[in-house]
Amino acid sequence: MRTYREVTYPEYKRQVLSEITCELCRKTTKYEWKMGDYNLVEVEVRLKTGTSYPEGGMGEEINIDICPSCFENKLVPWVQSQGGSAEVGDWEL
């Protein structure tokens, strides 16, 4: 779950992210799950439906906020218990 706060500027108002809460364990973080300046920890669980054309598109999105610990220790074991698997691979920029 994402919590937003309203920030007022002289010319407009804007909603900015203030906190992310894990839907499973209720652990919270500010902005993102990483620990330290150069450590990357991203978790994304989402379903995106709609239309997509070269000039644009629109649709609906369902997001589930989950911390890295619950992803590894709850979601992956659940997927495996349902007969699925989690693919592990390397990445680089």
C-alpha cells in the first residue's frame, strides 16, 4: 500500500509518495526498499491491462506492494507450492 501526501507549490498542488507498506507483513519504508546508496532492491508485482498503440494507450493497473523479505519467503514458496517456479538470472546495466 502506498501512502501519499499533498505538497502545495505556489502554482499547483501535487501528491507525492511518502511511504510504502508491505501488504503482507505491514513493514514500512520511505520511497523504496533499498538499503544504502548503491544497493538496488526493487520488487514489482502488478497486472496491467488495457490498450496500447504507437501513439499512446490507457488501461487499468493492479499493484501489490510487497517487501523483499515477503517476496522471497512467502510469495516464491507459495508459487512453488502451486506448481510454479521462480526464474533466477543475472542482470546488468
